Amino acid sequence: MEKFKRLKNEGNDLVKTGEYEEAANKYSECMKLNTEEYTVYTNRALCYLKLYKYEEAKRDCDHVLQIEDSNIKAFYRRALAYKGLQVRKKNMAGI
């Protein structure tokens, strides 16, 4: 559990400095240690949104909502992911 907390804190610190790819990797390591801690999924979803990886962000939010169906962060970030996917789809249609 100590390693999990350390990795999560490292990920949080990386988010604060805008290093989203590295932070997402830390959160992924956390998930290998504890798949039931939904906060690392919403945190990684935030990273994915910042990296324009909307499908990945949506997937993480969907996972959280299966565990906790009233998680506001997961709903909000999933909505942002859907919005990003729609914009991407419109841009691709215009090419």
C-alpha cells in the first residue's frame, strides 16, 4: 500500500507541473497494485484529456462509473472525452 501511495503522489505532482504523459504512467502503475481505487482512474482520465486521448479517458471514466455510479468527476471527464471525440470526428469529416 505504501508503494501505491508513493506512486499516486508522484503522479499528482507530475500533473501539477503539466507532465501528463509521465503522470498517466504513474497512475497506470498504481492500477497494477490496486484496481479498485477509482481516484487513479479519474486522475489518469484527466491526463488523457490533456493529451487529447479521448477514447482512453472515456474508458477510464466508464470503469469508475461501473464501480461508483455517482462519481461526479468521472461523469464530467467522460463528458469532456465525448466532446473531444465529437470535435475530432467533425474535423475528420472536413478533411
